[in-house]
Amino acid sequence: MGLIAVLFTTLGVLAGLLYVVPRWLKRRVAVTAMRTWTPVPDAAVHWKMKVFPHSPALKQVAPNVWTLVASLPPNGPRMKRRMVVVRTEQGLCVHSPICVNQSVKDELNSLGKVAFIIVPNEMHRLDAAAWAREYPDAKVVCPSKAITQVSKAVKVSQTVEDTFTKYDPSKSVQNDRILYMEPKGLYPDAGELVYFVKHEGSPNNAHSLIVCDLLFNIDPTSNDCDPILLTIGTACGFGCTAIGRFMFVENKDVARKWAEEELAEAARKLNVLHISVAHGDDLVARECDASVKTLRRAASTFQKAHE
């Protein structure tokens, strides 16, 4: 009984110490541990060895926008991931690349030449090297704040900021096919941007909003939701998850205000009718107001989960 009492006392003390440790310090330890223990994707692994179950075909969501959903490797969490393909004047832009079977690859190649491969953050570099090897003429780009970690897995040609145009709220009309926006309130090394993609030929200047890990949309009530995702607070509908708040958000108030005001207002000005997330279900709206309301409601999750 004495040893058991000592053990529980020790665990209680450790838990207490962990509770009082500043959040930023716990996050720094977690990020350091993740980068130390998570192996860098092996660039030598052949494309075919990196193909896991995925959608049978690309899904067209706009005249120039397609998506594909795939599984993570078997040793990862039971969670879907999404690739977005955008056709621009320069060629295809592939956001968060995923290795696919020959049928989908043929479909992709029929759409045009791959010009840009966007690695959205350091966690989505799994298939980047295989894509760079398969499409050597394509430029590999990533956010400037993620380039140090992304470059460990694949040679980066240039940054997103040097490749695409930054969204300018002062302009009433922006004709660029792809715009990027930098979230506020995040840690300096969060290294994630959001993107607005103009729908080709849209009479009402409609856009898609592409987000990676900053916002998830995993339905906690769905039959295929992994219980582990519920346990760790990743399945919470549309919004920033518990892990997302811990890993990305430095100032919750600033992040919430950015999403509630700046991101939502950009979605209104650009007539966003489609929101794509890397993990979970896409959101499609008939009217822009629905997208704006969804973003404003999700803004509160930068402070806490949906009630």
C-alpha cells in the first residue's frame, strides 16, 4: 500500500506541475518532441508504394477546382485527408499533394500540366518528394514560415508569398486566380496560410476557400468517425480543434477576431461558396451568406470547442 500511495502521489505532483507549466512552454516541448521523433518522409520511396485507398476519381467542385479524398498510411490515425487541384493560366496547382493510382493520375494529367505543388505546412509533406520527382518541371512552394521543416523532405523552389498574390481587403475586385491570406494570432512557426481560389468563368465572382489544418470538419456523430479522434478532441464539426488550438494558436482572442471579422469579410467580398478542409467534409453553399455565417460561428472555436 505504501508503494501505491507513493506512486499516486508522484503522479499527482507531476500532473500538478504539468498544469501550472505555461501553455507556450508545453507547446514548445510538444513541437520539439514531434520534430525529433517523427521521421522525415523518405524521398526514395517510390510513388506506387505511397498510394493508399482514395476516391475513385477527382471530384469537380467548380469549373477549375477538383478535390480528392484519401486515407493516411495504415500506421497513422484513421482520418481522411484531402488534395485540391486548381487549374490556373500557368497550369495545375496541387494543394496538399497525395499519391494516387494510375487512373486518377491519367485523369489529372488530362486536365493540364502540373505547374505548382503547394506543401501547406510541415505536416503535409508526406508525398511531396514523390510528386516533385514525378513532375520535375513543377515548382514546389510552401509558406515562408514552414520552409525550414518542409525543406527537410523536399527541395522547395520558392515560397507561397513569392508565387501568389496576397489578398488585399482594400480592393473591391481582385482578378488573380489564387490569393493567399495569413491568419493572425498564431505562433510564428505555425507556418500555415489560407487560400482563395476564383471559380473560372463565374458570373458572380465566386471563390473557394482552401484551409489545411487550421480548421477541421469531422462529424463526431458519423459512423466512420474514429473514437480516438473523439478522445483527442479532433472530431468537433467545423472549427479549430483542441490540438489545433494547442499547436497553432498563440493568442486566442486575436485568432478569433481575425476569423470572425477579416476572414469572414474576405469570404463575403469574394463570394465564397465552397470551403475545403484537409480533414473532414467540404462545405458547399448556395449563397455566400451561409459561408460567412459558418466562418463566424467557427471563429469561437479558436477559444474553445463548440458547445
